[in-house]
Amino acid sequence: MKTKEHRIREIRSGSIGEELELVPGDFVLAVNDQQLEDVFDYEFLCRDEYVELLIRKQDGEEILYEIEKDEEEDLGIVFDNGLMDEYRSCRNRCVFCFIDQMPKGMRDTLYFKDDDARLSFLQGNYITLTNLDESDLERLIRYRMEPINISIHTMNPELRCEMLHNRFAGEALKKLERLYKAGLEMNGQIVLCPGYNDGEELDATIEKLTAYLPYMRSVSVVPVGLTRFREGLPLLRSVTAKEAEETIELVEKWQKKIYGEAGIHFIHASDEFYILAGRELPEEDRYDGYLQLENGVGAMRLLWEEFTAALEAEDGAAFYETVSVATGRLAAPYIERLARLTETKFPGLNIQVYPVNNDFFGHEITVAGLVTGQDLIAQLAGKPLGDRLLLPVTMLRSGEEVFLDDVTVSEVQEALQVSVNIVKSSGADVLAAFLGRGNVRDLNYPGYECKE
């Protein structure tokens, strides 16, 4: 069998790899005399205090390095392919799939549907378990690749087959039992689709998931996101304000019960439910350490807590500047409140907050991460933007200055004739940006990723 080799793209500064004088273009052939199928093998085999690393240099010479290091210490090697293998695409046709609701003509990478357990470990992606065969499951357990994030949606096997449009989707739920018995940490996700998995079905799903405590650490409930590009797709509608209220009541009923028994709140409704229902967000300690931030659970509460703590530490002074902030409609009311607090402490500072309607995907999409460059330009043209325009980094493709529609930050800046500042996500970063300390163009932090 041909040796599988993995090309090095980068060696991190100050790492063991740098000490060994490894360079981009070298190939990793084996670790501890074992070939590497993918990143699971590499991560597991490199955990030990003693590692033998077989490298082929660019001139063809093969060198075996004997490495003594701290347990779990990283070698500092970054590969051309983060998975060290082919990406596995999704086998489902979920009724709510966001990628199926994308318009034609966008970049190819935005249409790729992943359902890869390795990305769950590396990047926190959620998987349905339908793409996980027996050998994958055994390797997950053997290598302790946790937490594993799972798109559950319903614990009703027949309904899950219908929602995922996959006749094996119900059977895949049995893998939860295997992960539970192995003591592997898990997080769950439920995309709530009215008429499918809400109400009594949601109640039954939560009850069944409590059987996997304490290894199932948290479960989020998020409302289905619907774009205007749904021609030929199953008929779905958005969650109403009344349904949001009912969902919150159900979730909080279970939170009280589970907290009394297990000491954690376990099940969480996303921020969007509270905003849609006109309810105040839960207090910070009900988020159990913010395990579901990527699903919009507690993001607004964390932003508020971080921001107000940072603002309290400021002395306050006269600060004469006018700045503007553009964000999605979901976050805009909270950003508005933060802006008014800041103006109170810093007289002379004027902050204008502009909620951006998503004309590109449709007005039911309200998150900042799906705002496009063309919508920013069209809706902010002619508005008083002040000295600087602040935009959240979630609007940009990770590591680049590009919006979902391929419009660049520079193009927005030129069209609107204003200096654009990209703002990181923490409350302290938002305050720093308000005060002119956040002109950050270092984009080595997460931007948008299209996930179901």
C-alpha cells in the first residue's frame, strides 16, 4: 500500500517543529512507526511524552526524529489540509438546511455541506452521526476526541428520518448510547421547525436527552433560519413570537427540573427566542459557562457582561468623536443600549447604530454574520457615518477582508467614503472600538462559517 504523506504548510514560531528545523514543504510520513490516516491519528499519537516522527525533506532525504516533550505539548506543525484527509460531505437533505437556501453564483466553498466528526473535534462543527461508520465511532472513542457536537433535532427516529430526509437518520441516534457508555463528552443542537419538532415533540426530545447526562453537557434550541431562496424546498415557516414564548417556557421548565437534579441547566434557548418573545435574557449563571455560544446561546448576555465590566473600569472623560456601527437587526437593540451607556460616561462621544436589513438573503435573516457588503453599501449610503464605521468581524470570511457576497472591506470603505474598523466580538473589544482603540485589521480570528 502506498505510504500516505502529509505536506507541512507552516511551522509555528517557538515550537518543537521550529527547533527541529522543519520547514514548509517537508512531509510527515509516520508517527511512532504508524502511518497517519488523518488528523485523529496525528493528534492521538503525538500526545505522548516520547514521539518518533518520520519526515521526508524536500530533497527526498528521510529523517527519523526522536522527540521528548511534555505530555499533550503540540509540535507546532500545520498541514496543507487541516483534516489530513478528504473532507466528508453531508449525506442528508435536511428540510431546514441553510446551504440549500443559498442563491446561485456564489463561491463554490459556500455550497459544501460538511458532516465530518473530525471537524466537530477541530472546529466545533455539529454533525448528525449519519456519516459516522463503525470504525469512525471506535476511533472517536479510542482517541477520546471530545467534546463531540451533535445535531440532534429530534429523538423521534421516524421524525428524524423525515427532517433529515435520510432513512438511516433515526438509526443513527443509537450511536448516542455508544458515546454515552464510553463517557465521551457531547453537546447537542436542535433546530426548531414549527410543525415538525416543536411543542410536545420538543418536550419528549428534551426528556430523552436527559438520559445522557452528565456526558451530554448542553443542548441548544435555535429557531430555523429561512432565506428567500426556498423554491422547490419543503414548506417551512419562521417561529412566531407566541411560539418563541412557548418554547422559552418549556425550556425553562426543564432547566429548573434538571438543575435541581444535576446542578446544571443543560437545555438552552438561543438569544433569538428571547428577543423574538420580547423577554429579558437569562442571568449569566444560567448559561453553565457559555457552552453554546456558537449557536447564539448567551452571546448577547456575555457581550453585555464583558462590556459593562470594561466600561466600569474606565475613568470617563470628554471624548469628541462621532462613530457609527452597522450590525444585524438581532443584535442592534443591544448594541444601541451599549452605545447609550458609553455616551453617558464619555460626554461628546456620539455613536450612531444602524440595523441592517438583509435584502440579500431575506428579512427573516437577522444575524450580523450573514450581512453582505452590498447591503451595507446600499443601506448606509448617504447616512451620517461620522469619523469611523465599525463592523463586527463575524461579517467577514475567516482570515480575509471579504463579505459573503465577495465584496471587500476596501470596496465598502471606498463606496461609503468612511474609515472602516473591524471589531472583535468581546465586550471589551466593542468598547475599545467605540473609544477609537479598536482599529483592528489583524484578521487572524474567526469570521463567518456557514453551518446548519
